[in-house]
Amino acid sequence: MSKQDLVVLGQDGVDGCCPGLLTAPLDEAQSVELAKVFKALGDPIRLRLLSMIASRAGGEVCVCDLTPAFDLSQPTISHHLKLLRQAGLIDCERRGTWVYYWLLRR
């Protein structure tokens, strides 16, 4: 992820539609959703996968380009990608025999 992709909140923590952590405590639903994201990013493999997807020129990457970067089986890589999808960080589309992934901007 590059510096241009990061959204920086003002000191008051308000960014138009949503209050920041500095202005109001999270409600239960917000904390559950945010915990899923933190849990997904808490694994070094998933963090690397997300970085590889986010930094890819053209905005998307084939799973065939992700798998060789790790000493893990293809089903293990697919499991990690599934957890990133469930956390709402990435999405994918099957094209023939391959699956392509891209970052979801929040």
C-alpha cells in the first residue's frame, strides 16, 4: 500500500460519514467488524498477500502469481485469501481456471 492510498483523518477524527475512535467509542457491531479486519491482518502470510495484491500494477493479480511467492500449498494460500475476503479487504473473480484478486477500498 502506498502513501497515496492511505486516508489520514484530521485531529478531530471525523472523516465526513463516520466518527473516529477519538470522537466516540465503537458500538458492538463496529467493534466486531473491525476485529475481523485486525484478525485477518494479524497473520504475516495474509499481510504479505494483501500487500502483494494492493501493490500490483493494474489493481488485480492472479492467484497463479501469488502462490509461487510462498513455501505453502495452494489450498493453504486459498484459505488465507478466503479469510481476507471474509474480512472485506479483497474480492475476487474466477476467469476460466484462475481466480483474480483485487483490493477493496474502504
